[in-house]
Amino acid sequence: AQSVSQHNHHVILSEAASLELGCNYSYGGTVNLFWYVQYPGQHLQLLLKYFSGDPLVKGIKGFEAEFIKSKFSFNLRKPSVQWSDTAEYFCAVNTGGFKTIFGAGTRLFVKA
Amino acid sequence: SQTIHQWPATLVQPVGSPLSLECTVEGTSNPNLYWYRQAAGRGLQLLFYSVGIGQISSEVPQNLSASRPQDRQFILSSKKLLLSDSGFYLCAWTPGRLQETQYFGPGTRLLVL
């Protein structure tokens, strides 16, 4: 069965630190990849997505993610986090149908 | 612009009571609609999805059911709630017939006592 693994359930960083959240999926075919974010008290919303083309995609608020097909990975990065990046981050994979598989989520807390 | 509504925002129900959660989408037509349950540390679990009125696909067998009586209305129901039904329920929609970005509602927090 298809699955999505997020390596860290909780991450604590200080402001200005660099961020990398790992995401691996298990599926050998073509995939659409997503990172969603849920800020405290807000709706779950799209951060960035990859469908095809340049494997390095940029999203909102300075986030980027790199699709490495050979590693089945789609890691999320940000060079310098801010207190306002405190949120829960979900990696998600769609293999072409109506169903999207979500990872368990990573809770990021940024200390001011 | 499109908006998605869910109600109620919070619900406390006794075990064995019925459940009805409602989701409506505005500003689009023929959306694909989804019900998820979000549990802490376990991500989002897809419960049901619908590609049209009266068309429901179930992903997880349990005592919940879903219905789509109108194009932009999606209802999650139960005849008898269990303690294990407690959780945070999210409705989402996507445009068109291909899976794209999902747009989520504010969610309903359900506590079964």
C-alpha cells in the first residue's frame, strides 16, 4: 500500500535557524506531491506542490521543497525560520486518482 | 472566490447518540468532496470522497456514513456514536475531475463521552 513517512513528529528551532523536514513516500509511479501547513487556529492550507518540471519548487513564505525521484523524497526547507512559522506541516502524495495520502505531520515550534 | 463551511465547529455527544456534520462549498460547481479525520500524530485519514451527487466512496469501514444530497453539500453521519469516533473532522474540496490541491474547511471537533 502507498504510504507517506515524515521523519520528525516534533521540531523545535530558534528563530533564524535553518529548517529541513523530511518526507518519503512509497510508490514507484508518477506522483503529485504537496506540502500543507496548519497554523494555530487556521485552516489547513497549501504551502507548495510539485506536479512536473523543475524538481525544486518554491512556495509561500520562503519555503521550498526538492523532489528527488531516486530517493522517493520531497523534503521541505527554509533557510531562516521565523516565530510565525510555528505550525504543523503535512506532506501528501497523490498517485493520479482521487485519493491523496497524508503523512502523520510534523509540529514545528520556533522560539522567538 | 470559493469558500467552504463546516458546522458545527465543536460538538459534544454521548455514546450511542446520532451524528450529523455538514459541509458546504460556495463559488464552484461539481467539486470533488472529501471527509477526513485528523488525529494527533497520525495525520489525516480519508473517510469518504464524492465525485457527484449521490456518489460516495468509502475508504475506511466503520460506523460512519456520508451523503451528498446536493452538488455542494456533503454530510457525515452516524446512527450511534462510539467513543472512538472522537476527533477532528475536516471537509475538503478539489475542482474538476483530476486530483489537485485540496481546499480545507475549518473543521469540527467532536468529543464523544
